[in-house]
Amino acid sequence: METTISSLLKIIQKDKAVGPYPASLYTAMLTCWQEQGCRESFRVSRSILMPLSGIRSFATYHKCLRVLVQKGYISYMPSHNNRLASEVILPGNNLLQKSKGGER
């Protein structure tokens, strides 16, 4: 599992279109994913991710989230319910396969 996390972090670090804030948010999501047992989908809330990632602005948080979705690093389903965290899917296996294919 550590290898998977390390590999995913290396992929996002190599992507020049992803700045430090989206990368930090992605790292925070990987932390939540690991804490929740590395399931295919997991729940996250802004109140947990913002302090973990060091993002203080709601606007920056949402911009980073949008970048991660547009670049295909995550699938995000907002809950629109204050009592239920939003759902995230990390398409990590697809990213790892694309990365291996691109290194040839």
C-alpha cells in the first residue's frame, strides 16, 4: 500500500499543471483514504481536508478540488448535506497504469 501511495504522489508531483495547493489537498485525501481502510470510495469533509492540506481559503479549496477532478486524479460527489461527508473515488489504478505506459 505504501508503494501505491508513493506512486500516486510521484505522478501528481510530475504533473506541471498541478500546483502545490492541489497537490497538498491530494495528499490530505490520500491520508483520509488510508485512514478509512483504502476502500474504493471514501468520505471526506472540507473541515478535515482544509487543515490537513494547509489551505485556509474556501475559494482556494474549491479551485484545488476542481483541478483534481478535471485532471482525473479524483472523482468527487458532493453530499450537499452538512451531516454527511462528500464521497471521493481515487482512480489510482488507472493513473498507475497510464503512468507505466507513458514511461516506455
